[in-house]
Amino acid sequence: MIEKKPIQHRMTRRAAAHDYSRTGIYHITLHVADGLGQPLGAVVGSLSAPDGSAEAPRTALSPVGQMVEHELLHTLHAFYPMVTIQDYVIMPDHLHFLLVVQDKILTSNGRPAHLGQLIAGFKKGCNKRYWEMTGQQGKPVGTAPSGLPAASAPSGLPAGYKVPSSGTTGRQPLFESGYCDVMPIDAAQLATQRAYIAGNPRSRLLRMTHRALLSVKRGSIATALTPSDLRGFLQRECPPHLATPDVLAAIESRLLIRTGPTPSLASGPAPSGSVSGGFPAVMKPFIVCDTFGDRVLLTARRCLPVVCHRKDAARFEEQKQRCLTEAAHGAVLVSACISPREREILTECADHGFPVIIIHDNGFPDRYHPSADRLDQCMAGRLLLISPWQYHYRGNTEQVTVPFCKAMNCVAQALCRTKDNWWKNKE
């Protein structure tokens, strides 16, 4: 069996047009280096305990985790008094913190600096103390002059310049290179980021307790839809100027495709070379999906695609009521939730406690973290997230195209084995 491996993209890109030396609030994420496991601590507590109580989920910090906490809350501000830490959480293998930059970032000798140099200096300080704690020896190279923060670098360097975070050869750094930053643009986004940081230990404990539901399963759903089938669908559904050969090739390059015998719906990875009736199985490529949540939902008596077309806008209330009626009678609704009307239907279903399946417009990264509400829905067996896509880093300017949206609608119909106009039929 031949399987296309998902393309992996680092989440450490910087915003090209942003000045990382200016004031602002940054949500920073740092991950420990590969191979170190969970050196910063362990998540403890009870899921039944309310937030803020003594038994609420939290990270019991190891000595290394306590060292990182001290560097974050005290040493960083000592070198860079223009920055403060608003919120933070140290997890066993990563940390999140809201960094508030109150003035232009300057080194202790007054040189202009930027966020990347500040983070590199923090990581260097952690490395030095980590090596002392673990007894690692090495020959230092590129040591910063005495009295300067380790992140000091000549002024005028571009924001993408990376100061080496290990500062030595032959010694394992504590953190992986780079960092992820998110810049909240308004009060609502800031509140969301703060809630996400505060909820990390509880989310981790949920995952630990419900691993079968709260983890990404690669290639766990086989659609029986071939790339050729999808190409034909898009050529029928899209105007020629939208479904060009280049566009279709780009969509196909993003798909999760496996070659094997034609699978049955909702089966796992297809066996290679299986035999039926004494004849070798026909091998061909077909689209598979990664999942997060309760795959049992796909075995419901009826799975129905929810696609709202502009031509049916005048009949939307009729479509919504038919969807809610079917959901109340045990059907599971499946949608990519592209249009506001589709989102309205699935949101109302979820509010009634009916299970739903949502098709993602991107693949799942290795470190996938849905919202707390979605985690709760998955844990309760009321939500399955599906993606037929390889993970793809999407910049702020990249738009989801009409053929791409229609491809997801095609996958929804393939999963349900039902056309999207089912609701027009008499009950």
C-alpha cells in the first residue's frame, strides 16, 4: 500500500510586515527539544474540581520547570524592563505566556533589539541553568560579553535573524529552535488567548483521560472517493475559469490519498492486495481522512450532508427544519460549515445536544488543540472532526477558493453516500 505522507510545516513563521521591536501583546509558545520527553513537570489534579480550587488540574513543576518559571518571571524582566508577563502556563513539554511589550525593546547597553532576540536570550539563560542542573559539559562558543543579555546581537539585523539558542557544541538545548507568536488584535481575541492559556492543564488532563477520543487518528476514515471522481465533480460544479487544470492539481496535491482496494465507508486503513473470490483486488487511489473525536458517529443509521446553496436561499428555513427533524430522529449531520447558514444549522443541532460531524478546511497538525467547547463535545461523543487534507500553513492573505469549498462538500456527500438535496425529498 502506498500512502502520501502529510507535509509538515513549522508553526514558527513570523509576520513579514510586522515590526517585532514595537510595543504590543504577544502570545508566545515554546516547545522543549525533541527527545527530552516532559522535563518541565506533570499534570495533576481532578477534572471534577472547579477552576481555582486546590484540586483543579495544574502542572506540578519539576526542578527544571521551576527554573524555567523563575527565568520567565524574574530574569527576563531584569534584562528587559520594558516587558512584563501577563499570563503564563508551564506544561510538561511546552509553555505559553502573554508577553506585554510596553516600550521599544532595547538591550541593557541601549541597543535596539526585537522579539526574536529577547526570546533567544531567555532560552539561552534557561539552557545555561539546565546544563548546570544536568551536569552537561561543553565548549562554549559565541559567548556574550559580560554584562550583556545573551540575546544581544548587532543592531540592524533583520527580524528573522536567529541567535543560536544552544550557545555551545555537544550539549542538548532545553528548547527547540524558533517560537510561535500570536498577536491578539482586540479585547475579544485577548480574552480568548487568556482562556486558552488558563485551560491548558485541564485540556491536557482531558486528553490523558480520554486518549481514544481526544487525539488525531491518521487515515482512519476511507471515503471510497477517488481523486478522479472528485475531479469530475469539480468540473461539473465549477465554471471552467475556476476549475482550471492548475487549480485541480493544487487541490489534489493537498488531499490525503492512499492506494489500495476499494474500501467500505468508514473503514480504517485499507489492506493491501486483499483477495475477493479468488481474484486479486483492484488497486486504485482513494481519499482518506484524519479524524479527531468519536468515529462511531459515522456508523449512525443515517448520515446526512448539510450544504446550503445560494439558489435555495429562499427555502433555508425549510432546509433547517428538515435537518433538525432528522437529527432529532437519530440522523447525524455532516458539513464543512462553509456558509453562515450551514454553521447556523449545525450550531443549533449542537445546542440541542444532537451529534454532528464537521469537515475541516485544513489538516490536523501534530499538536492539534481544538477549543474547550469542542473538546467537551468530542468527549461526550457528540462531535467528530474530519479532514481529507494534509496540514498546510495558511497565511492571513490566503483565501479558501470556491473549488476547494466544493471539494469539501463532495467529501461530505461521499461520507454520507447521499446527495446534498436530500432535504427536498418528501419525508
